[in-house]
Amino acid sequence: MNEWLANHLLITYLLIFVFMSYVYNKVFRTRKLPVLKSAIVYVLMAIGSVMLLVFQIVGLPIVLCLTVAIALMFLVRVRYFIEKRSGNRPT
């Protein structure tokens, strides 16, 4: 899979940027920012995605790590949903 991602750089860059944006929106964004500040944050994330793309090309599993992070976030969301539905409070 790393070979395929190395051969398709645009798709890899878009995956990294989309995954980073999702993690930012679900974990780090506490309140809605004004439009200009939000644009600055996304431009900086785009620049950071280029750096992570270089790491992916070198051989580090960046896309895989972001995928695992999103999968774990999904599992936490499912756990909260099940606990809310059953009436138990998280400890």
C-alpha cells in the first residue's frame, strides 16, 4: 500500500489533509473561529500536510497512523452512543 501511495502523491496529499482536518475538527476545535482565523488554520494544516507527505514518501506510515486515529475516535463515539442508550454514565 505504501508503494501505491508513493506513486499517487496527489491522492496521498488529499488523504492526509482530509484526515488531519477531521481530527482537528473532532478533537482540537473547541469553538467556532471567525472566517479569517479558520482560513489561516486550514492553510497551516495544508502546509503541515506537505511536510507529512514528505514523511510518507520517505517511508513513515503517516496515512496508516491517521487512519488508526480516526478509527479509534469512531470506537469512542460508538462507546459513548451505547452508554448513552443503555443509561449508564461513563466513569
